[in-house]
Amino acid sequence: MENSLVDYISKNNYVKTAAKAAAVSLTASLVYYAIKEPKEDNWNRKDFKKIPGPSGYPFVGHMLSMGFTPSFQIEKWHEQYGPIVHINMGAQQWVIFNDPVLAHDLFVRNATKASDRRRHKFTNGMYSKGGRGIAFSQPGKKLKHTRAIALSILSPKYVDRYLGVLENIASCTVELMKQETDRDGSVFPMPFIQMATFSAMIKSIFARPLHLDNDPVVKEIIYIMENELKFAGPAGDLGSFFPNFAWANSLFQKKKKMEALVARRDELYKMLIKDALNSEEDCLVKQAYQMKEEYGLDDNDLIVMMSDMTSAGGDTTAISLSWLFAVLPHHPAVQKKICDEIDRFFAKFNRLPTFSDRDEFPYMCAVLRENIRFRSVTTFGIPHFTSEDIELQGYFIPKGTVVACSMYAMHMNPDVYHDPKQFIPERFMGHTKTWSASANGPIDERDMYSFGWGRRICPGIYFAEVEEFNLCIHTLSRYTVEPALDSDGYPVYPDLKHASSTSVVFAPAKYNVRLVEREDSPLKKQT
Ligand code: HEM
């Protein structure tokens, strides 16, 4: 299978485009600074503490200082400047946080002022058709309604109807990875996992029949999502980060390319929605359609909403699971403990567990929690935008600032986690709440922050946890995850120190592993 996600986030591409932007920008910055109006300096108000931050370059700010892996550079900035840091991304002012309490004060206590999204040409304007759907829409009645529908159809009550389907997807995916191991000696899990997580979304949202080995619709959705994502960051949308370079978007025909992608997306989703409504099977889009009238939404709202859920849900969960498959070969003792839990369950009930048996798996649940802490999927989540001035613990954050959580730095913050660089599942033993329950609980009971904050907190947390639980069970009930072997038979462990990263996601660099049959698998004994 092709590794299209990793191809997309190739560092070279990002850096080359950013370097081009910098060269053009530096020239124009002279003109820009010469003619711009002097403004009151909101960042140095007397009576407020100055928000510290590294010094940046003129015009491009800190955009080129982030290096190949922004998450690592951001962590260094927090180590140097503390829990709240001010940086410039081109013409945009950003304030970033690695302290959960400060983030909670901002995103939850000041939710009415800190829950907007910045209006970007391609994401807000074109992808979401001027702010429809969920992820790029602005707070207001419509977002309240679309979020209410998403929260309802992604609630445990609804998702539990699809537990069997999700288990089947996990089990088939593991077998496909095993076949690839047998054929090629090892497997790169990401494309298989990505096919599984997108298929899980497509099956449960649209009731589409599954073809996990090669589904053209799932491939088309992944293609569209990856290409749309290219327009989300600074390299893809110069005009939103450097307003006087909006012309560069036309020069590279970006608007046309995005229009073509959106048209392709709309056609596909219209077909999927139509087929789903005509199908005999229950599915999430049918539930959403029933609520559509009540909430005053039209077909375009539903298209963007379903596209949001598929893209936001498919890619993030795939990256998180891909980290899990990279981490496990480094920790055979961790795998052994999970296998013991599965075997004990099997001996008691003579079947594999479903997510409703989660309480029987305290150690495995701690491993999954530690995995998502240890490698936190996104660089900043989806950044928020302040709609009013905010006073926060003696700091002043002006209206019109991008505010974001530094995901990696927060989860590596030694004031929050003991020995944060180590993979220690035991730190979460006794944390028995589902991810969804603890993420939505009070701040002193939150134990990880990968799903964001307040009014914009991820609505798909439960769905993601079910998928991760299933893939872990279906893998370790039969196999262990071992490092690939080089031509001399020596193990080659997945690289955990580097990431294939952009300003949007934080994914592992490409690696291979082997699924090796467990001699003592309870399933083997049964056959
Ligand atoms: C490990 C998996 C996942 C991670 C790490 C993750 C993380 C996030 C984060 C950080 C945000 C931004 C929250 C904020 O703005 O404060 C978000 C938003 C969102 N997520 Fe997830 N997510 C995951 C899985 C899912 C799934 C499975 C779905 C759907 C089934 C989903 C649907 C969404 C949607 C629709 C939004 C936009 C919410 C809004 O803007 O109001 N996510 N997610």
C-alpha cells in the first residue's frame, strides 16, 4: 500500500514552500512596515505582565524557527519562557500554553471569548462553505445545533450500536497486517490503520458495505482529506498568514485547486448521504437527517458536517494507533501484561471482550491513555481565536489572537507528569473513567488534554477510544508486535525520537514491525 499520509507531510515540501514564502515576504516586509499604521501596543500594556516569547524574524515571525518538528521546538520555548508564550506566525499573533490550569482558565472559564476559529480563506471560506459544519464554524446558534447533533450521534448510546461493526473492522485489519508480515517479512501499519479508521467512520456514518483490503470510496475520501489539509497550514494558505501575499494564492492557482477538491468532496458526500438514506441499515447520517429540520440545517450543512467528522475522526485516530504500534515493540513487558489480561478474560468468558467489558482491562486502558499522552497526535489541536480582549492571571490577550494548546509540551510538562519522557502506563492505573468522561470532567480530574477544550472539545472521544480498544485487543489476543529485522537478522526498532510532523499533526516517522503469532494465544488453543 502507498504511504500517502507520510508523503504528504514530507518535511522537504513544507520547508521549501515556507522558505519561498520567507524570501518573498522579507522583501515585502520593508514596504509593509513603512506604510502600516502605528497601533497601540497591546502586548506591552502597563498593569499587565508581559507574555514572554522568543525573538522572531521580521515579517515571518517564528514561522521558520519551528524546524522540522514544531512540537519539539515549542517544548523548548516553553522550557525557556514558561507556561505561556507569545509567538508570531506571519501577521498572526499566537499565544500558546503548556499548563493545563492556565489553558482551562482561558478555554473554559473564558469560553465566550476564546472559542472562535480564525477565518482562513481555504478552511473557513471554501472547505466549510463560509463556516458551515463544526470544525471551522464560528460560535452561534448554528454551531450549537451542529455540535448537538454530533454529540448526540457520537454519544456512547449511539456508538454502542456499532460495537460489532467496529470489532469486525479491527479484526480484519489485524489479519491484513499479519498477511503483509508473512508476505514481506514486516509491515508498515499506518496505511492499514488509516483504512480501518476511515472505514469505521464511513460504515457507521453512511452504512456503506466494507472492503477493507481495497475500498475506492475510502481511498477517495483519504485523498480528498489529505489534499484539503495541504491548504490548512501556512505553506498552503500564504494569504491568511501574510495578508499582503494573498495574490500568491492566485499565482499558484490555489483557489482553483481547492474549488476542484471541494466539488469532488461534495459530489462524493451527496452520493454517500443519498445511499445511506435509502439503505435498510441504521447509520449516523440517518439520525442526523432526522434532527436536520428541527435544527434548521440544510443539505450543505450536513455535507460539511459529515466531512468534518470523517476527516477529524479518521486521521487523528489513525495517527494515535500508529504511535501505539511504534511504541509496543519497545515494551515487551507491557505487551505481556496486556496479553495476560486478555487471557484471563478469555478463560473466564470463553470469548474476546467488547468495549462494554472495558472495566476488566485496567492495565490495557492505562496503556492506551499513556500512549495518547506520550505522543499526542496534533501539534496545537485546532487553534482557537479570541473574539474579545481577555485578562488571564495578570496577562492581557487582545481580541484577534490565535490561542492554542502546545500539545506535546503540555504532555511532557514535568510539573504535570512525573518523569514525562518515559512511557509509564502505571501512572494511569486507577484512572477508570472513559476518555470522554475524564476529558469533559473538572480540570483537577482531567488526566490528558489531547482532545482540546471547552466549547470546542472533540465530540468523537468515545468513538476514538472504542476503536483503539478494539485494535489493541484484536492484535494482542493473537500476536505480539515485534521490531522488523534487518538483512542480518538484527531488530530495527521504530523511531520514537523523531516525528513526521507539520504545524497540524504529529505522526511517527515511517517504520515497520512484525506481527508474530503468540504460541500461548487463547484463540490458538481453541482451534
Ligand atoms: C485520537 C483521536 C482524536 C484526537 C486526538 C482528536 C483531537 C481533537 C482536537 C484536539 C480537537 C480540537 C478541539 C478544540 O478546538 O479545542 C478536535 C475537534 C474535533 N474532533 Fe476530534 N479527535 C480525535 C478523534 C475524533 C473522532 C473519532 C471524531 C468523530 C467521529 C472527531 C471529530 C471532531 C470534530 C467534529 C471536531 C471539531 C469540534 C469543534 O470545532 O467544535 N474527532 N479533535
